[in-house]
Amino acid sequence: MIEKLNLIKEKYDKLTSEIANPDIIADTKTWQAKVKEHSNLTPLMDEFSNYQHLKSELEQTTSALLTEQDADMKEMLKEEEQSLKEKLTKSEEDLKILLLPKDENDSKNVILEIRGGAGGEESALFAHSLLRMYQMYCDSHRYKLEVLNIEETELGGVKEVQALITGKNAYSRFKFESGVHRVQRVPETEAQGRVHTSTVTVAILPEMEDADVEINEKDIRIDLFRSSGAGGQHINKTESAIRITHFPTGIVVSCQDERSQTQNKEKAFAMLRSKVYDYYQQQKEAEYKQNRRSQVGTGDRSERIRTYNFPQGRVTDHRIGLSLYNIDGFMNGDLDEMIDALTVADQQAKLAAQDE
């Protein structure tokens, strides 16, 4: 590991020199690429510097301990040696995690899709609750959630919604939300007070750029139609809503959130690129299903990942067996403890896979 880190440090030092080079600065595209690479390596290099400092301190303390004659001082040095050993072990673990292959999509924005599943109107109402939950998480973490397309029910539920979440490393925070979310609660529509079980499917897709996914114009059909949601007099008077059909995959996306046909078209294409990318990724990953053991869950749309049990005030993530008894806070966007636990579990699984 140390040999590998020394090689990375050589590369990092070279990048540090290059991004200060006037000739490279003049080439904006090249300079930006090098700055990004340098920035990505900085956390690893900072920890490597910390590791080297701790190792040097430990060697000095151990050496002093061998020659120290004073009993009290010797005891202090022993305590310091033990503390440094623990810090060094922690630093080694942190370095191993930082050396794990990065998910190339972690820095991307997110296309969020929520669909009602089993449970009829109660499922649609819970889909609305999940949309609100993610909105509140975004509001408290400087992410922006923008609804692109939504189908609502008469009782205030959501049959289906697509939204764009933008912000720093959005995908890295939301990627473990994909799967089936199960709710157990007494529905507002239930007069007898019986607990019902319903499901909602959540899909988290990285937003793709034109360069990431090629969409051939011959493979798509674009239809214009009149908006059917909120919008006052604008509704049903202009065909500003966009529907795009991608023939090779059968994927259909719609966007009617904006009054401008151009803006709706841009957002519809953003959704389409992400869905087409995801479609081919799912096919590719199905061929290598065994390799997915090193990840938290499978990302499969049919996998039940979480249960929200309102009578018990409990949220349980089945992938890592974690239960949190703070369902009200959770539904109000307090997701960090769960997301952090899933991130750590994924890192540990990948570390274990490397050791096999």
C-alpha cells in the first residue's frame, strides 16, 4: 500500500506543479481537467501526510522509550506510544478506504423517480411522503430538488414523479435509496384503524451529459402535448409539454414542469440520457451478478430495501439490518445517520472483497 501511495504522491506533486504552469493555465480545458484530478487526490494525500507524520512520531517515541530511565516519564511515553499506535491504525484504515476505486458517478446530479406500488391510494400517499422527505433533506443540505414531471391523485397522493436533484456529490448521498420502500401504517382512508402494508419504488439515476450517452435522432420520437398539472390559464392552451420515446429501449419520458417548450425539451433529454444509461448498465451488471456481492444491495428495482413501521416508530434498512426509532424525524428529512451507515457498510464490503 505504501509503495502505491508513494507513486500517487509523485503524480500529485507533478499535478501541483502543472496547475501552476502558465502554459497549462492558458489551455483552459486541460487546466480544468488537471485541477479536478488534483482536487480528487487531495483528501488521499492529506491523509497520507498525516500517516507519515504519525509514523515518524511513533518511531521517535519508541526510540525515546528505550533509553528513558525515569519511571514517570517512561509511563508517559508508553501511554503516548499506545495512543500513536491507535491513531496510526485508524489512519491506515482511512487510507485503505480512500484508495478504493471511486464511483465515477458520485459527483453527478441525480434523477429521482418515485412510483406508487402495491397498496392503491395509500401507496400514492406514501409516495408523496417520500417526495416530501427527500425535499426536506435537500433543503437542509444545500441540494436543489426540482420536479420535472408529476402525476397526482385526487386525494393528494403521487402516482409517479420525476425530479432533478442538483448539488455537490448528490449521487454519492442518494445512490443507496434505489429499491422498494415498504410502509406499514394506518391509512387516512382506513375507517377501521387497521394497519396496512403498501410499497413505493424509488429509482436513483446519475444525470448524464451528452458526452456520456449518445442518443441517435433516428432512434427517438418527440411528441408535444398540453400540460395537465398546475399552471393556471397556461394549462391546455399551448403545447409546451414534451414526451420523448426511445425506440431501442422502449423508454418514454415526459416533462411538463416549465412553460417553455425548449426548457421542457432540455429536461426531458436529461431524463432520457440517465434512463438509457441506466438501462444498459442494468443489462451489463446482470451479466456479472456475482460481483455485486461487494456492494450494499443490488440496486434492483424489485429489492425491498427499507420498511417504515409507523405503529412502532421504526425505520429499518434490510440491507444492513439497521433500525432507527425516529420515524418522525426521518420522514422530515433526517436521513444522515442511515445514509452514513450505508456508505460505511458499502466501503467495508468492498474492502472485504479486496482481501478475498
